[in-house]
Amino acid sequence: MPVTTNVALGVGGGIAAYKAAELARALMERGFSVQVVMTRSAEEFVRPLTFAALTGRKVITNLFSAASAEDTLSSAIEHIRVAQENHILVIAPATADLLAKLAHGLADDFLTTTYLAFTGSVVLAPAMNTNMWNHPATQENLRILRERGHVIVEPDDGILACGMVGPGRLAEPEIIAQAVAGVAGRGSSKHDLDGETVLITAGPTQEPLDPVRYLSNRSSGKMGYALAEAAAERGARVILVSGPVTLAPPARVELILVRTAVEMRQAVMDHLEQATMIIKAAAVADYHRANPPQQKVKKTAARLSLELDPTPDILAEVGRKKGDRLLVGFAAETENLIEAARRKLQSKNCDMVVANLVSQPGIGFESDENAVTLVLRTGETIPVERASKSIIAHRIFDEAMKLRLALHSAQ
Ligand code: CTP
């Protein structure tokens, strides 16, 4: 990726236009700079101010909207500037009308003229009524656009605003953002993980107490999933072992779903041999009920004590078996962050520990943002200031790759 990848986000007029606000946010979280361009009908559904507030930039709404003659001239060539300054053009929702215009080169407003002047990658996320989607005219337009090399993020099946059930609902903003990130990665010069197999664990584990109850923690899995996405963008083969989360699986990642610490350990050990780098972002439960009862535990008036046994320490076991694989552990602490991370690095034989204070509000577990300190085997500590988990994930890989070089040349 260039230092910053600029994305022009075209918003078409449809009920799903409001979801484009979530998309703008998801793109910015991944470190993209976002310029929003709205069609006239999109403004009927969402106000430009929503996007301006989100992106901190002026929103382009119309081709010849300027007041003075001078302004008219500058806005008349602005679509060329937008076409030149942006690396990726994503249109969401792309209406049937927009798809038809793009397919046939009609250019009668800012977005469609920008499209014609644009030479970068194009991602289209259509949304419309099921019959309009299925119509041969729309399907033919999609064929033309696909042949032109554009990425089409297929709409979801579901209940549409018109009450029909079928394909046509705009794909989830996270899925569209992943498609954009995938396109950015494809054109990226930073394919520094080509040839690597990265094994990542993510999310919490759930330890059953009986058939209906379990012990778990507040991990959302967002950090591990951001790492998986970043590694795939940078060219790695990615094996993601995930506990129960509500996130969409990243594109081009081999996903293994597990529930308990014991299952997670097994999945990790099964794939350790193939891995060149292991990142243990999962918040594994430290204790479990070794033999949970088959039947639901009944309530009584008496006090209940549970006997819990330690779960297998996966990180420590990988540390013993890792050979020259690069091992990155995580340390979630509420105090004495750096000392605790250093101790963990030593005792678990890690090459890097990503340490974060989970006691700070607004970052960590369920948040989209994080702030961490990277504690390295070389003795270095690198603070990474508050940023989206995607940006943090890329920083972790930047430092991991430098560390690998340093460790190799020290041998
Ligand atoms: N971890 C693991 N297996 C476990 C518990 C934790 O592999 N049974 C890994 C986590 O994936 C993480 C690291 O160990 O990479 C640190 O987890 P954390 O809960 O912060 O530390 P603990 O090892 O549990 O140590 P402590 O309780 O002393 O903080």
C-alpha cells in the first residue's frame, strides 16, 4: 500500500445509503483516507453532513453546484482531481441505475464523470429490489462490469425494504471494507508476508459448566481478526483459529472454529508444523470445569462452590515446540504492564509480547481501537499509540518482520 491509500466512496440513492456511513467508518479504521461523493438521490436518504462529520472532509454532492463562475470552473474539473487523487473507487450502494450508467459510460453527474476519468481499482456493492437484481438488463450490466475487472461485492439474501425476500440487500459494511482492503493489498508493494504461513488465534474460549452455562470473557476477537486480515493482505497464508465471536470471517483466510481451550490447543497443535509465525491473540480461559455434568445444575438454597482446573497453557506449549518460528503472545494486564509482559516473554519463550492495559476505557476488549506496547526479545519496547485495530495489526507485522531479520542476523 502507498503510505495512505485514498478511497473515493460513491454513495448511490437507495434505502441502504445509511449503511455507507458505517462503511466510511470501517474504511477509516483500516487506515484509508476517505472522500465521499454522493449522488443527488443519495442526498434524499442521508444528509451529506453525516459523512462530513465522519470523515472530517467536505462531501462532494453535485457536478455544477458552485455559486460563482470561478467556483463553477473549479467544480467542473473537480471530478478529474478526485479521479487522480484516489487509488480505489468504491460505490455503495450501487443502484441498478448506477450500474447501468457505469456499464455503458453515461456520465451525467459527479460520480459517473469521476468513474469515467478514474483509472484505479473499482469496487461495486449493489443493492436493489430482488426483481431488479434478477432482471437480465442488470445481470448483463454486471457481466460487463466484472469483465472490466471491477470487484462486485454481492448483495445478501434477506428481507428487503419493499417486503420481498431474496437477493438485493447491501452486503454488510465490514464485508465491503474487507473487499476494499483486499484490493488495496493486491496492488500493494508491501507483500512482505509472501511465503509465510501465519497461525493466529482469536476471540475468547467458552468453558462449559453444564449443558447450558459456560465460563468465558469479554474478548470480541476484533484484534485477532484484524491481524488475520492484515496478514492476508500482505500475502501470507493465514490459518485463523477462532473462539466464538460475532465477526464476519476475513476473506482468503482458513477459518477453524473452536469453543473450548482444549479444542483451541488441539487446532493450534494440528497446524503448528505448517506455520512460520504464530500469533496468540486469543483470550483463552485460564480455568475450566474438567468434567462438566451431563445434566443442567439445579438451583438449591445452598451455597454453590465450583472446582475448576487449569486449562492447557497453549502459548507455553507452543513456546517449547516452536523451533525457529516467530512467536507473538499477548498480555492483557491491569497493572505493571511492561514488567508483566517481559516476564511473559521470558517464561513462554516468545519473540514478541503485545501488551495492553485492559483497564483503560475506550480501548481493548470490545473496542474497535487499541493502544499497545510491543515488548521484544531484543530488549526493545515499542509503544504504539491509540489507533484502529487494523492499523495496530499492521504495526505488529512491521515490527515482527524487522525482528525476524534481527534475530536471523544475530545467529
Ligand atoms: N494463553 C494461552 N493459553 C492459556 C492462557 C493464555 O495460550 N490457557 C495465551 C493468550 O493467548 C495470550 C497469552 O497467553 O497470548 C497471555 O494471556 P493472559 O491471559 O494475559 O496471561 P496468562 O498467561 O493467563 O497469565 P496471567 O494470568 O499471569 O496474566
